[in-house]
Amino acid sequence: MAKITFDGVEVEVPDGTTILNAARQIGGGIVPPAMCYYTPLKGSGGKCRACLVRVAAGSAKDPRPMPKLVASCVTPVQDGMVVENTTSEQVLSVRKGIVEMLLINHPLDCPVCDQAGECDLQNFAFEHGVSTTRYQEERRTFEKIDIGPLIQLHMTRCILCYRCVYTADQIAKGDRVHGVLGRGDAAEIGTYIENIIDNDFSGNVIDVCPVGALTDKTFRFKQRVWFTKPVNAHRDCPKCAGNVVLWYKGKDVLRTTARKDQYGEVKEWICNECRFEKKETSDWVIEGPAHIDRSSVISANHYELPVLNQSVVADLPESTVRDLQQNPPLKLGS
Amino acid sequence: MGRKLLTEHINVEGIDTFEVYRKHGGYRSVEKAIKTMTPDEVVEEVKKSGLRGRGGAGFPTGMKWSFLAKPEGVPRYLVCNADESEPGTFKDRQLMSKLPHLLIEGMITSSYALGANTSYIYIRGELLYVLRILEKAIAEAYANGFLGKNILGSGYDLDLHVHPGGGAYICGEETALLESLEGKRGNPRNKPPFPAVQGLYARPTVVNNVESIAAVVPIINEGGDEYAKIGVGRSTGTKLISACGHLNKPGIYEIELGVPVEEFIYSDEYCGGIWKGRQLKAVVAGGSSVPILPTELILKTAAGENRLMTYESLSDGGFMTGTMLGSGGFIAMDETTCIVRNTWNFSRFYHHESCGQCSPCREGTGWMEKVLHRLEHGHGHMEDIDLLVSVAKQIEGNTICPLGEAAAWPVAAAVRHFRHEFEWHVTHAKEAAQPGAVYRPGAVLA
């Protein structure tokens, strides 16, 4: 076990834990943002540099500060390490710079982007960025790329986090057809000679994409995500665990996604059949409303209001009720 | 005349063949090491020599070797980084094409010291002709019992392979090199783990520059203490300097570390002064990635002492008034050089060569290049100059590998020392955009 101090808070974690995961054990607002790191994906992290932190003391044995900021998602903790995140001016100023860099080529088309409301970059820019840019040069744009009937690739929005590449590599072994082509700011996610992505688990690349570069063709343009109602459901699926979130508008299931944790990471991968084909309530066993963090724009919707009705509460699992009591949905205008 | 430890026989006819090389004392270090020394003694000798990495970073080679993890029953690797491609640096190419057996001899001795039974020379793909030369020399070494099974009857086995890269500058970064050698896209790895713990095929690996490995030969032949007598302070031994630019005698020089920069530029033994009788304006002392220095700062330190060709003296004053010895790519620029154009040119290179993995480097290198392009072509604004410094600062230190710094340092240093030229490009935009236009001292800025 290693004891580290993160922003003045002490936490004890098993050896080999990364600084980011140690911070996640503390939780709350001091957890560094992560655009490319994704716990279920081996080898991910270290690329977006959003999670850079300052190590003020390397370890109890060698208390010297580390010369450069380190990527907290790939740097393991050492016993006695002292880490500064929100308490370091340098870290916060570098993060502003990272937002500016990421937004150079990422279009601010949030009003028409299907990821709006669930976009990690939108949250990151809101929390750490500035409202203007100093960039005046030409930005890169892409022709529309067709990668099949289920997934839409918007290369202009891609921030090259490599998550989808790792997903394709690790959960669709042998069927991988897409990866990174080119280098530098000419690098792009692409399929080999406009191939289509059609393996059973390909839809997961949509869930891991932190921005709107990979979106669900069966859902796009149908609804803003904050007007939908997420409900946990499961089915007996021969290919995957079948635990999903159904996104309702009225009685219609508009979209099916995997369940995610509070850091937006998929808990269990789901297959394409669950994601794209099962869009009827009768296909599923409904468990109840999915938990949405109160800071999320999705919670601005009032879909949870009926929960206050005692007759509904009686049917809900105890944990959900407790959650709702602790984190009441924000009301617009309140 | 300084001593030549590496290039003494470089002009001997047929020195690239085993026979001639052997006649001139070749492979003595292998015999000495394998027959009379233990691997640890060889490492100790390299430590004593004070040899510092000749690829640019200048990290003590012996110390790097001693970091190598040595778990039982696990293979270890020595990889020679011959992916030389920094603008201004061209010393390894010469060493390998003229003295291939020197590198092979160094590889055998070093591999023996590290306990590696398979070693690789990762060479830049464009240097196909050098690859052929090395392959021929390796075949000769196999034929003469210096490579393969049971070398010189000692029971030590070594296989040596040459591997051509795809011609990407980033593959010269040690972890990107290892990725490329493993057959993957040449993207740098996150560190830790360092290659000494988890390198090639996740095994303990040492990556050394061509010149560092070649230097092991004279170190073993003459002894580490003898080697350490050459040079000044912690900069021991000899160093190959590839001098180019506006010099009377550009070329590759083996110098004893400690030669004054002024002597290196102006004496007839080395570069013979600036061509056409012109004035020196600036020098990039260690390959294009190190900070540029104006004449007065490259010849003398801020304290007024003579600047020497050593790791310490060149970096005296930090990045405010100093630079780095780097890989020894010495680029001299005369008074007709436009610093803005030159910086744009360097920036173009780093923009093109960024692997695109991490956001500051991927986006920042392109941004700097575009701003410099505008300044050079007469479309710049005054605030662009501070913007350049700010973007360079956003990249520096925040990237996975040092390519970010390599891109940022030249830009930041050019603005630091030649800000007036950048300003002139804004105030005299039309004039500055003309081909061959250059700021002249005394020009009115506003």
C-alpha cells in the first residue's frame, strides 16, 4: 500500500495505482479531467495531457519534486508522494492551454452535435478553458467518411484520444479495420480504404468517444440528450451481459447505450444487437431510472419528478431512492 | 592537433573491410573484454571514462548501463539508435558508412557488458546504402567468429541485426524507436516504465547512440581513466561535430571536448572561419532542436568567459543566455541569414514530424509554424510575437516525449535573442516578405 497526499487530502491506495485513480478514490471536484484515459482500455492514457498534475514530492525516499508536470493517468503512485492538482497555479494554467489546443481543430458545433450534453470536451472546456481563442489560422476540415450503416464518423470533431482504436483493438480482436492514419495534425481516425466497421461489438466505439466524432446513426438528430429519459434495463443476451441504459422519449426507446460510471467510463461492453436492434420496451426488463450526476446537463430535465410521487418511490430500489434524496435533480431557474 | 579516437583511420583505403580494419587494430576491444574482463568490469570501465550519451541528451552512459534490470532467465537487449535525422546533425551517417566495423566492434563489446545475446542497429530507412555497408560488415564479423555462437571460444553468443526504419524523425526518440522496432506505429511510450526496466518486447533494454557505442571501443582499448583525461570536467573524451552552414570548411570534425567555440569556428584546423569574409550572426550549436544563440553569446558566456565545446560551458546560463551541446549539429549562420525564415523552416520540420499523439505537440507545432509563416510572408502582427512564445511555453514540458521541447525551444530562443527581427517583419512587412530580405542592424523598427 502507498500513502499519498493529493491536494492536501491523504489517501492510501494499493501499489501500482495511478495518481488519477488515487484521486478518484477521494472523488469530488479535485479529480483531474481525463479525455483519453479509459479504465477498461489497456494502454490508454497519457495522450491528451488534460490530467497533468504537479508532483511536489516524488516519494518518502526521494522527496524531490518531479521536474515536469506528469500525466496522472499513467504515472503510478509512490509511498509519500505529494501531488498538486487544483492547488497548483501551474497545473490550472497548463489546462487552459490544453483546452485551447484541443479546440483549435474541434468545431464548436455543439448546437447541432449529438454529443452535446454528454461531451467530455464540452465539460472540460467549461471547467478549465477561456471563452476566447488566439488562433486565427485555417482549421482542418474533412470530407464525410462512410464507415458503415451504424456508426457516423465526424473526423472534424475528433481529438485523437485513441480510445476507439484501443476499443477496436481489444474487444474486437481480429475484426479490427480502423486505426490512426497519418501523423501530426494530419493524423486521422480512419478505416482501411473506406472499409466499414461491422463486427459484433463495434458500437462500443460510440460510447468511448469523448466528443461527437463517433455517433450512433440510429439516434443522431432524433433528440437532444437532455430531453430523453435514461432508464436502466437488462435482457438475456447470448453475446454480452445485456445491461444497458435505454433512453426514452415518451414511450419510444430512441437509443440504447452501455452503462457508465461517474467518470463516463463503460462498466460492461454491450453487443451491437442490444445497442442497435432492440428498441422496444418489450425486449427488456426495466430496472428503474438511471442515475445521472446532478452536475450533468441531462439532469436539467425533469424526468425524475414523478419519482417524488410516493406510489412510484415504493417500486424503486432503495439505493435509487437514497440517491435521489441525496442528489435531487437541479431545477431550472432555481 | 587534438586526438582522434574514433576517426583516426577513417581515410585509410578499405577500412570498411574486416581485413584492413583488423590490421589497424580493429576488434582489440572485443578480445580484451571477452577474454580478460567480466561484463561488470566493462561497465565499470565505461563508468570511469565519464562517457556521456552522444545522441543529444548527454546522460552518463555507464550509469545508464548500470540501471539495466537484470532478472535471471530474461533476455536483455542492446539497441543502437542510428535514426539520425535532426537538421544539422550528420555525424553518425559518416561514422557508419566509413567505419562500419567500429560500430560493430562497439556493439559486441557493449552487448557483452550488458549480457545481451541479441542486439539491434535501428537505422534510418533513407540510409539504405549505409544499411548495405553495415550488413556486409556484419557478415564479415560473423565469418570471422566475432558474431554468432561462442565468440572467440568464450561461450558468449551474440546475434546482431540491422533494422531499417520508415524514415520518421520521431523514431529517433528511444521509446518510439522500440515501438517501431517491434513492428508498430512509431509512437513514443509513456514513461515510466523506462526501457531499462521494460524496453524492447517488454524486456530490459539499453538504447545508445551510434557514437556512444563506437566510443566504447577506445575506452576499453585504452582504459576508462585514460579516456577521462581528455576533455574538461565532466565532459570527457572526444566528440564528433557536424559543422554546416556559412563556414569556410563545413564538415565532420572529431574534437577533444573543451575546444573553445571561437577556435572551432575560426581556426584553420577546424571550420576556417565564416565564408566570403562575412560576419557571423548566430549559431545553433547542437542540432536544430537546441536554442539558437547570437554571436556574442556563443563565443562568450554571459559572465564574459570563453565558451568551450563542452556540455557544461555551452549550457552555461541556462536557456536565457546558453544553449546545449546536443548531438553536435553545429549550424553557423552569417549576417545574410533571416532568423525569422530560419525559425519558420525549423518549425516546418517539427510540425511535419510530430507523431500527433499528444495534443500540445500535435496542435501547437502546427500553430507555431502557421504564425511564423505569416510573419515571414508579411502578414504578421505585433501580438503574434508574444503569441509564439506563449504557444512554445504551452508545449514545452507538457508532452509525452521531448519532440515537444525540440519544437518549442528554437522558436522561444529565436524570439528571445532576435526579437527585433520579428518586429521588423511586422513593421516592414512588404520589404521582409521579399525573397532574400534580411533585417540589417540599425533598421528603423517603427
